[in-house]
Amino acid sequence: MALYQTYRPKDFRSVFGQAFVREVLQNALLQNRTVGAYLFHGSRWTGKTTVARILAKGVNCLALTTDGNPCGVCQNCLDADNGKLLDIIEIDAASNTGVDNIRDMIERAQFQPTQAPYKVYIIDEVHMLSKWAFNALLKTLEEPPKHVKFILATTEIQKIPDTIISRSQRYDFKRIKNEDIIERLHFIAHREKIEVEESALELIARLAKGGLRDAITLFEQYSAGGVLKRKYIEENLELIGEDFLLAFVKALIEKDTDQTLAHLISLRDKSLDVRLFLEQLLFFLRDRMKDSLKKIEFSSYAQLFEIFEGIYGRLKFTPDPFLLLETSVFRCIATSELSCLHTTLTPTPPQKEREAKKDGKSSSLPPRHASLGTEPVKEGIVSPSSPWTEPGLSGNSFDFSRFIEHIRTIPKRSFVWLGLRVSTYSEEGHTIVIHPDNDFNLSKLDSADVRLFLQETLDSLFGIGYTIDIRKWRASKSTGKSSQSLADDAMDIF
Ligand SMILES: [Zn+2]
């Protein structure tokens, strides 16, 4: 059994952090005042599902303890712990593709529980429910049968229809503090008799970003031999170690094409998670910025930070994160103006640089990405006349008609142009939101492929830093709150 399962809390006493949530729920159980629907919101691995299971056990426990905890020894508690209590139904809305199954399950809530006092539905990643399933859920929540409890968990509250939120009791789960994660890891290390280095635990806590389960998983992965050293983690994840990050950044600033390419190949060959790499790179750049506040190289680090932060923000829209990183790095070398460090570090041979620009960026690309890699940097998107610049810095602010006009000239993209021509747009900070005029155009424009294409075009014309979004226009909902199309659809029918 994995460590995180071994140390998964079975009652509120051993839940880590979330003191407020625990206290309120324990009191509700004690006073028999639990409600029909709970909504747990918080980032991943902050304990939402764990608390949901304990609560589900609590409402069905036959001998609740005096502090509001499930007893852990009655038949219902035992069955629940072994996953045998049929009246506790767990649904992962993110992985279950049988949309109708979920709806049927929710509709079956009308029937009496088989063994326990309550039928408890734990719906994880509830924002992924289809509008039909939301509809079924809402119908049940409007007239909740007495024997049913819903515990909805989500990482993305903005995608939950207001109608659902207003019928639930909402709890916000906080990210677990690094110190608390470290303390917990110390506890586990002590129990498991693992020798640990403090700095290794700090690195793990930072990598896990407030998620205890991620932290325990990393801990387990790197302490298999009974000893945990920071060096082990850095060796395995050497590509997010300081040395590699420094070399990577240096190559970019010096516009050293060969070196940069070599770094990209190592990243790809080790199948490093692009998100993890970018996160560590951003931390690294932030530290460099702090150290060079009054120095000439500050602005280079700051520019790189903005560039990679932009890429990070777009990860969720791309089917291939590595491809996004790769092409962005190529464009960075080809057109950015990271000149400040240029003079203070080793001078770049101008000849080499010119050649790299001239003969394209794909000469020694690895095979898997050879064809794909060149795609987004083809002529017409990035051309010498449209240098890649930072928004704001160059006064290159967004211009919708220029954007559309440019797309009109790109071959095989006329359907995008036609869709855009009859769309409106709005700016929300650095997000350009395109509002297609009808559902047909919405479906044409709102695909991963078109999003990526629009994003690339946006970058090439107006500099990295803008993010594209595509949403149906809803005049009545102009609160500026970011709502996604799923939630929109769901709300349209209510
Ligand atoms: Zn019990």
C-alpha cells in the first residue's frame, strides 16, 4: 500500500490542517445538524475527498464518539473503510465518461439506502459534470429526500452553476502550509524509520505546492532506500536543479541555439513534466530578479519571467505542453531582445546568430517533433517584420481589426477568419476574450487547435503576455467573473 494511503486519515482527529472545516463538521455531527448538500472547494490534495469520506462515515456511524468522530469499529464504519458500504457512492466526474450513468445514479437518490441511515454521494471534480447531470443534481437538491446527502468537491468553483452553489453549504479548503507539510513528513519519516535531510523535505514541500498527497508521494519515491537526501531528488529531477536552470537561462540570453536545443532535447528525453519545469524555472528567475534588483541584468530576468509565465498560463489550452515550450523557446531566441545580459556575459558570435535565424529553427530537431515543431513558426505568423515583443513595453497593444486582418491572410484558416469577422471581443486584464455571435461559430472557434492557432497569432502580433479565451457573450452576466463554457451551458438551461 502506498504511503499516502497508509497515512490517509480515517477520522477528523488525524486530518492535517483545515482546522475550521473539521471543527464545524464535528459540531454538526454531534448536534445532528448535517445538511443535504456540501460543497468542498480547494486546490488538489488539500484533503477534500478525505474529509468527505470521514463525513460520510460520520453521518452513518452507529456510535459516534463524544467529540464528533466516526467510531471506526461499528459495522457501518468498518464497511465504509473497506469500501463495502453500498450507501456511500463515490463518483469521479473527471474520469467517468458515462454521462448518463452519473445522471442515473443521481436520479436513483430517490430510493432508500440499503444498509445505513443515509445514502451519501461524494462527487469529486464536480465541475466536470455535463449540463444534464447538473440538471439532475439540481432537481434533487431542490427537493432533497431526507435520506440523502451530497458532498461535492471541486478545484474550480467558478465552473459550478450558481444554482448549485446556493443550495449547498460551502467550505473552502486552504493550501497546506509548507511548514505543516514538513512536519507531517517528519512524522511519517519517524514512523517509517527513514533518515531525512531537512533541506530535502523543504524541496519536497515546495514541489508539492500545498498538496499533502503529492508531498507524500514524492517523499516515498525518493526515500525508498531508507534515506532521503536533497541530492537524490535533484539528481532525479536534475533538470529542475539550479545548475541546469542557470545553463538554460544563460543559453537563452546568449541566444546560443545549439545549447538551447541540447537543453530542450534533455528535457524531452527525460519526459520531464513541463508544468513542473516551468514552475521551478519561474522560482529560479524570481530569485535571480531579487538578487539583481539594481543591476543591469535585472530586466533580462524580468523579461524571461514574463515570457515563461505567459507559457505557463497557456499550458491548459495546449494538447502538447512540450511543443508549446519548444516553439516558444525558438521564438524567444529568434526574435526577443534580451540584450542587457548580452554584453555582460560571453558575447554571442553574431555570424552564428544570423545563420540560426536564416535557415529556420528546425535543422536538428528530434524526430518526434520534427514535423510538429516547425508548424507554429512558419512564415506568415512570425516574420521579420513582426518581431516578437512584450505587450505594453513596446506600446504594441491589442488591436482586434489588425488581428482579424492578419488571420485573413493565412492560408487554410479562412473558417477562423469568417468566424471572427462576426464575433465581438472584450479585454479582461491581459485576457482577450472572443465572443462568437452564435453557437455554430462558437463550436468552430472553440477547439484546442484553433485556440492554439489564435494564441500563436496573438503572440506574434502583440507580444507574449496576452491570453486568448473564447466564450459566448452573455450580456446579463457582465460581472467580469471568469466563467467557462461548461458553466455557461449549465446555467443557460436553469
Ligand atoms: Zn462507527
